[in-house]
Amino acid sequence: MQQSSVNIDRAALVALAAIIVGWFLMATLVVDFGLWQERIRFYEVWSVIQDPGGRLSGVGRAHALTTLGFALVCAVAVMAPAISIVRKRKELRFTYLIPLLVMVISGGVLYAKSTAAIHTDANVHSASALFARMAQVAVSRIGDTVAARLSIGLGAYVALLGSCLLAVRALTSLRSAAARAVAAESGSGN
């Protein structure tokens, strides 16, 4: 019996599977109002960024185009490391960083968008300033209510763990390649 010479990075495949499950099958954000729950998967996060109040409450528009667009970005972010694994090209290992970058950027934008406030000048005494202050109070109260009911779902943790594992695999691979290059350079110099 002859053993095949296939040398696939199994740890990277497991990490990639965890990312796929976390992004596409499991909930990343969960809004729980008792009998009513809204579960949002990672590929739907940009619809939350676009319309946080509407998407988290379930009342807003579907944002199908935004969801489809970001789902395609997520698919590409998963396919890039998959191609690197299948082709076994060490120089493509930097693609292992893409899922983590997508998660970090999305999380940062979501955080920035959720903490944005309406800025009003307290010294201005016009009707528009009064309405702006009332809107700020209303948005703050609604945001506090939703934030108290919002939790990070298991899908976020599974995908983040897989993304971190892929990133570590990439960095160790790049570091070992750099060490081999230095060793080869010093070997040829002797």
C-alpha cells in the first residue's frame, strides 16, 4: 500500500470549517426580548451597521443587497485561505489573515456606529436644537434598552477562534520561511 504525498494543513482546514460554521450557520448577535428573539449571523452584520435600530428590532428593512454583498465578501474571505491550503503554496499563507481582518474591521465599524451620538449645542435655543436634544435622549434610551438585551452569539466566538488559529498558522509559517531564508543566506555566504 502506497501512502499519498498529500500534505494538507489539517489545522488550517479545521479553523476554516470553524469560520464557515460561525459566519454562516451560527448566530453572531442575539437580541433577546423574552418571547421574541432576533438572531443575526455574521454575514448579516453589515445590515446592522447600515440600520442598527431597524435590524436589531426586526422592524427595519431587510437590506437584502447589503446582506448579499457582505455574504459575498465573507465567501471570498473564506475561499482565499482555502485555495492556499489546496494549492499548498507557502507564499500564499498571508491569505490566512483575511478572515481575522474581516472580523476586526466589521467589529470596529459596528462598535463605532453603535457608539455614535447626535451632537447638539446646549446653548442654542431654537426649535431644531430642542428636537435634536429630544432625539438624542430617545436614541440613548432605546440604545440602552437594546444594548441590555444584546449579546454576542456563539458563532462570533467560534469564528474568532478559527480566525485567530489561521492567523497564528500564517505568522508561524511566514516566520519559519524568513528563518529558512536567513539560514540559506548565511549558508551561501560561508
